[in-house]
Amino acid sequence: MRNFDVIVIGGGAAGMFAACIAAEQGAKVLLLERNDRLGKKLNITGKGRCNVTNNCSALEVQQNIPRNGKFLYSALDAFPPERMMRFLEETGCPLKTERGNRVFPVSDKASSVIGALERRLRGFKVEVRQERVREILQENSVIFGVKTENGGLYAAGRVILATGGCSYPTTGSTGDGYRLAESLGHTIVPPVGSLVPLVAEGEDCPEMQGLSLRNVGVRLLNQKGKAVYQDFGELLFTHFGLSGPMILSASAHMRKGDTYTVRIDLKPALDESKLDARLLRDLEQYQNRAMENALTDLLPRSMIPVLLRRAGVDGAMQANALTRQQRRRLIEEMKGFQVKILEKRPVAEAIVTSGGVSVKEISPKTMESKIVAGLYFAGEVIDCDAYTGGFNLQIAWATGYAAGLAAANKGETQ
């Protein structure tokens, strides 16, 4: 049995970073990753561009974490976004800040971020092995090593569990961490998809599949008609319903058992009177056209038949025959296009997982287990998740930093 000071299970964002931090503190570190390469899920984040963090304060990150944000106060305070940005810049990965304070590598390639982390791992002589952990070894609630599926035995007094959630299982996030933590006595909050596309009722969305809308307003209404989320930006119609940045963020506000409706303002820059004036101009300009061809300056072509049908307007009707009441219905639809939501897409399609190891059983300063001495947690395996914008990766960095630092220093904070 080979000996190490710290073993990190999981070579994603949190695991790689925790290994870097522990090794930087002088610990002998082994990083175990079941995939054939590190950072497989990190490689597809931000559509391959990797939104590494958000250029904001620790408090603002916390405000974008709907589940257990208070638990992360100490970790984010100790390692806010500015520190992660400095880490990457100093490791040869220049960054840029875009809309919404989202931070990306200048290269627009996730591989630049992975490369920076791998350089640090090599620089601090972290041993990386492609093995899947079958069991974390403990005696009298004290960690002493791990056993892998191919029979490998590795000794260490501290183990960091950073296996991710159960979203995008093809990247290796198959819920291994939940099984390992539960076997050691930890409570697992049932995982569900967060930041996930939404399945809609009816055939309107499939009819418009592939249509991407920009600069629209979205409100997510609960069964009482109260807005639980609203934003302005992009969304996408799909064969099953809705997707896109705003829809993913909206999904994080949905609670199991409740029913929801997405209300889309197609023309948020125009109030109803201004939109009416604009519509009247178009109707006058194209007065001899059929209605299905008279709205092309105002709406995407694939959306026009759906909107006309909802407003009760015959697409073959000439524009100059449209009544005031029909015009009013069109305006109402443009300002409040409603889509009833049936459910979220499966957790396997979620960007992140909501649920995981209960934060009640983890020390917020060190990420050490309150149940098993020498066991630490980092990243998505913990029951914390945030909105889009780089906040989920910042959780990974901050918890990875806390766990790596504490594990290297035998659980003592610095």
C-alpha cells in the first residue's frame, strides 16, 4: 500500500484545484480520476469557452446561490473570485470579463483553464492516476486510505471527495460521490437537475424548434401567478420546450410539486401603446398582404403562425381587414407569450445538480466531515448550487481551496 498525505477523488474543477492547493502547502498528493483525462466536464462548460467565475464580490456570489448560500460564506470570503482570477492569470491563462461580469479565458477555450490547472499539478508533483475508487477506508470513523476497482490500495489520513454530481454522466459525473459518502454515514439530499431545460405543454414550442430569441423578457410564474424569477436576455425553443441561458437560470427557482408558467415579453423595449403604434405602421405598410406575411418585420417567421393562432387571427386574412380587437389580442400575445411548463428535463441533462451531501454534516470553514475525521468535500458533490454566470465554478474553486488547505494542514485552518 503506497502512502500519501492527501488523496483527492475526482479530477474535475474542484478536485484539480483542491489537489493544487494541498500540494502547494507541501502535502504529498494523489489525484484519482476515473476518466482518461482530467477536466472532462470542465471542457464543455460555457459551450466549450468555460465561464470560470464571475467578476464580482464574494457577497454577490453568495446572493446568486439559492440553496445553502450561507453555508459557503466562509469559503467564499477566504477565496473570492478575484483570487481565482489571479491564480489563473499567474498560471498562464489570461482572462477577460464579458456581459454580466462573466469571466472567460481570452482564448475562448476551456482547454486553457484545464492546461493551467494541469501545469500547477505537475509543478507541485501531484501524482495523477486513472482509477475509479470503490471504497474509502476508515476505522472508528477515521480515514486511513482508499481502495480502487482494479485492486489498488492507497494510504492517506485525509481524503477529499470531489466527484461532482450526477449531471452529464458521460463526463464521469455518475453519482459515485453520493454512494461513497453515504457508505460512510453521510446524509444525501436527493439530487435533481438545476440549470436544466424545461419541458412545455402543447405543440407550439416544437413547431418553433430551433428558434433563438434575443433581448426578450422572461418571467417564471408559480401556480399563484407570482413571479419567482425574471430576467432579460436569450432563450431557445426546442422539440420538447424551452432552453437557453434564462431558462436554465429560471429552472433553479422551481420547486418539486409546484406548477409553473413561463411568460415571455417579445418586445420588452416597447410598452403596449408604443407596440400598438408600431403594429399599426406595419399593417398600413403591408395592408394588401396576408397577415402571415405582414408581421415579418416585427416577429421571426417561424413564430408568426403560432402567434396568429393564439390571437385567433386567420393567417390568410388581409392586413387591412384586421379588427381593433384582434390587434389588441396580438399585442397581448407579444407582451405576454405564455408557455405552461410540465417538468424539468432529466437530471442527466442538467448543467449542475441540486442536492448532494448535506451541508449540516460538513464544517463550513474546512469542508471536513463532521462524521468521519479526515474526510473532506469539494464542489458539486455538496448540496449547493447557483445560477448561471460562473457562480457554480466559483463554488468549486472556493470549496476546493478550503478543503485542500485544511487537508494539507491536518484539518487546521490557516
